[in-house]
Amino acid sequence: MAGLFAIGAAAVAFYPAYRSTLIARENAAREQWWKRAEWALGQAGSDNQTDREVANDALVALFDEATETEGKMIYRTMQNLQDASGVDSEPVSAETSSRWRWLPWVK
């Protein structure tokens, strides 16, 4: 009879330990997801076209594992970056901007 109580006590102790292991594993996976998402979102705003393309691919892959709110964030970021015009255009310096063109020595 004592053996049955020991088995019952072990089963009762096992479930919370098993559950906490599952929760820790899920939390670690979410933390890694967020690290990848932060990297991709940071690269998505890069001035380099290749970096943006790699970030876009990473965001598409991350979208599959995202929660609804995270998915909306990724979708919005990708939409804003695709709608952005002139990201790769050359910056306009103060010397060549239109307000200085009236000076004869500025071309």
C-alpha cells in the first residue's frame, strides 16, 4: 500500500514540474522569436537594398509563428517599407539643395 502512495505522490509532483518545463520552453521560444523579429525589423529600415530584402524574407518566415498582434506589426512594417519611395535616393546636401541654386557658383 505504501508503494501506491509513493507512486501517487510522484505523479502529483511530476505534473507541476512537467508543466513548468513546458512553460519555460515556450517562453524561451518566444524570446528567440522576438530577438529574430527585432533584428529583422531593424534591418528592414536599412539604407541597403540587400539588407531590406533579407529582412523582408525573415519577416515573412517570422509571420508564420507570430501572434495576431505581432502579425499585424510585421504586416504594417512590410507595407510601410514597400510604400516608401526614394529610400535608395541620394541625400540632398545643403550646398546642392534648390534653395542654394540661385548662387552662381553652386551647380
